[in-house]
Amino acid sequence: MYKKIRELFYQPIKGKILCVSSNWNFLPVINEDADILEVQYPKVDMQNLPYEDNNFDFVISDQIIEHLEDPKKAIKESYRVLKKKGIAIHTTCFMNYIHPCPKDFWRFSPEALRYLCKDFSEILQCEGWGSRIALLLCFISNRFRFMNIPEKSWSIRHFIATWNENRYPVVTWIIARK
């Protein structure tokens, strides 16, 4: 998923960036001179962001919206705090075990993410990643989710990580422009 997101951006993103949760998965795509505000959920509630309208060039939420009681409100809040032409990046899970943080409410298909972001002017990318094999491995042991993937195409881990079946997404994401 993160590799596909990085491929969308030809240059590192810059400007004022709000990262809800951790930004470490996005560091390869963020310019080192960017003004990053990293906040943690649930300390900062995405459903009621404490920031002014039109304040950020990017809003990134990484694996958060499934934990929110009102994800639609959270997406509207990300829209509100984005500057004109700003970009929201929201990642979430689809097929996953229950993982409270502090609660676990939802699962989102790409179509659901498109619906949540229908007020944005443009959807730049909206996809899912997963396969039957990846699902099986993730359910056998959570450590498969965080395993490093070698770039060598002959590696079995590389094959599993790059084989995508649209009907079996483990994770989903959307990138939308205000």
C-alpha cells in the first residue's frame, strides 16, 4: 500500500502537513523541509480537529478511521482543515481482526472510501491491497503484517506482497484533493 501511495507522488510532498497517528510509513514521500505536525489518536480526535479551516496542504491519517465512531465526520474535518487544492491521504483496513485502539468500529472497501470522500473535487487514488495468501498469513500470525519485503522479484515474500487480488483487500486507502 505505502509503495503504491509513494508512486503517485513524483516529488516529495512539502508544505504544512498534519499526520494523525504515526508518519513513519510516509517519511519516504515527505520532503525533509516540510512543516509536519504529528498528533496521536485518541489524544487528538479526528472527528473534532482543533485546527483552523484551510490550514494544511496535506492531511494524512494512517489506520485511524476504522477506530472512530463517526468516520464521515472525521473525513469532513480533514476536508475542512485542508487548504484549497490540499490533499488528504487516508489509509485503513478492510479484512482484519478486531484491534481496539481504544475501540474498533468499521471496515472500509474502496467504494466506501470514495463515498466518504464524495465532497472532494478529485480522487487521485483509491485502491485496496491484499490476496487470499496474504489474508491467510495475516490471520495465522500478526507478524506477517510487519515483515520487510525484499525488492528481489524472485523472493516468495516479494511475490506475496506484490500479488494483488481486488476481491481480498487487507488494507484500503484513498488520496483525494479538496
